[in-house]
Amino acid sequence: MRVAMLQGPRSIEIVDHPEPVVHPGSVVVEIDRCGIGGPDVEAFRTGQLPAPAWFGHEWVGRVVAIGPGVAGRFEGERVVGAVPPPCGTCRPCTAGISSTCELVLSMIVGTDPLASNHGAFAERIGVDARRVHRVPEGIDDANAALAEPAAVAAHAVRRSNQTLGDGVVVIGAGTIGILIAELARLAGAGHVVAVDVQAARRELACALGADAAFGPGPEVSRWFNDHGHGLGADIVYECSGGSDASQTALGAVRQGGTIVVVSLAAQTGSLVPADLVARELTVRASLGYSVTDVHRALDLMADDRFRVSAIQDRTVGLDELQTAFEGLVGDPSLSRKILVSPQL
Ligand SMILES: [Zn+2]
């Protein structure tokens, strides 16, 4: 079968790979669509991956083989790849802190014992059966391929403790930021405002229902002076990783408000304790997602309340993957999602 392997910086090779086989506790899935995510683009740019299975991890497909000991799955079942329920036996789980389950974290990055030596830019992939989740009726393959980033967005909104009518700012209007803006509205936000350096992303955010969109800087806090009873935003989601993002967040959030950090960027910011203490701000981190977030996101997608299709761009085959990645590295303003169909 054909598999796209990342061979180094900006180098993808389509290789003839042996077919995956089932092991106890695993299934083989034929991939229908796999989304190209921001981490994939970064891996393509640098040639660095936490694990080979991570290159292409937003996928939907059909179960084609089931290993010994796997219950509740059937051949032909349409599934998405995501994280399993907490294992219940690792150190955090046995201490009652299952939100940091070591098995879940290992599956997020593709280092679990049953992880494949390639990602889902492939015709088929073998995975731990606990990682697959049935796709409800009413979600087509192209939308189902967005279940993983949708779950990341759902996790952030659920972590925020957002309540009815809250004013929300989303910094960074890429895929995750756009999906968070949509879900924040579904969760009852009053105003939703996006901040992004790229004009194309600001336009997309407004087209998808944001009240306004600005570049980084003081404009967003001025907007809330006019529209938020002069108080600023109740919740700020930081999804950009930009070096000036913490200043924009502090400028936008109200006294006693909450900043939810979603970005995994490692840049040194300028967040100092006094800024938080003097205004009694809450900072919450949102890492990945849980199986609950996957189910909630899929359910909201199934009855068309959560419209992820608006962020899709196009579907390409494996032979076009190198060119698609080159385009994404060359133009960071692209915020719509490119999907890959290995069967094309
Ligand atoms: Zn565990």
C-alpha cells in the first residue's frame, strides 16, 4: 500500500509499505480522509516529529480488520481516530487524576505500544482499538475528518467555564481558533471577537460569525469599551503562540476575567505575576482533548449546529501532498483545512 513518509525538512516520499496487520487489541482502518493540521505543517518545515505516527493524525476511515480481544467494533464501521478513555491503571489514573492519563497522552503523540510506524497519510493504518470512535449518522467523511481539531476546540471551551452572555476574544484565527469561536457562540457567548495578524483569517472569522476581527494590539480592547459595558472580555482564548499574544490577551481581558492558553508555542512571553494578581485574573491551560470532547464535538456536528465544513478548502491525493505542504509553509495566511484522500 502507499504511505507518505516525512523524510526530512520539506521532504515527503510516497513509499510502497507492507500492509498493516492486526495485533491483540488493535484494528486496521482504511483511511478515507486525513486533514493536514498545523503540527503537520510545522513537522514538514522542520523535518522533526515526536513519533512517525503523528504525521497525519486527523482522520476518518472504515474498519477493515479486527484483532483478537477487540469488542464492540465491526468491519465496515466508520470511525475517527482520537484518544482512548483514561486507562485507569497508570500513576495519574490510580491517583484519581485521569485527565492526565499517561496512555491518553502517549496516544495523542503516537508513542503508544500499538502505534504504527507511519501516520494516516496512508491507504490503511493499524491502531489501538481504544483509539477509534464511531462516526454518528449525518456527518460526511470530509466533516468527520475534522473531529480531532473540533475536539481540541471543544476541550478549550469546556475548560474555560464560559457562561451565558460572556464576551469572548479568540487570539489566532487558524483552524483551532475558528472552531473555538464557533463553539464559544454555541456555548452561549455574547460577543465573539477574533484577533489575527492575517487579513484573510480575520475575514474568514467574520464570515463565520465573529462580531469583529482585529490585528494584534489595543483595537480589541477599545472595541470592548464600546460593546462590553466598558469592562473588556470575560474569556480570552490564546491560540496564536505569537510573541505579542500575552500583551493582547492582558489588554483585552476584564478585571477578574479568564485567559485560556491553547497554543503550545514555546516563545518567551511577557506575562508577569503582578499583571495577573493585580487584576485577579485566572489562567487556564487547555491541552489536547478527552474522549468526552470527541463525543460532544461529533454530536454537535451530527445535527449541523457545529458547522465545521466552512473551514474546508479542498481534498488532494497522496501525489499532491508535497505540493500542498509547500503551499501551506509558504502562505501562513491559509486557514482553511486541506484534506488528503489516500484512495484518490
Ligand atoms: Zn491512565
